[in-house]
Amino acid sequence: MGKREKRLKKQEESLLKRAEEHRIKAETEKGRLDTTRDYWLAEAEEYEQQAKERRELRLRKEKEKR
């Protein structure tokens, strides 16, 4: 696995971790003016989408190597 694949894998893992943290915040924290429950859920979905893009890119690069 090359440097780029390692970096993409690490980014994917950290984005998924951050999305999980945001989902927990959506369940536990009371909303404020700028950080409502919907805000936390939207942020989590955005991070999950970015992680999905990283995964697809990493898998595409692995297929090109073969």
C-alpha cells in the first residue's frame, strides 16, 4: 500500500470517527442557536459522504494497480 492509499484510509477512518461523534452530540446535547440537532446530523452525514468518497477513490486506486 502506497503513501496515498494509507493517507486516504486514515482520512476515511477519521471522518467516520468524527461522524460518530457528531451523531452522539445530536442525541445528547441540547441545541443552541447555531448547533441544533439537525446541524449535528447534517454534519455527520457530510462526513460520512466524504468518507465514502475517500473509500471509493482508494478502491479505484487499488484496482488500477492490479
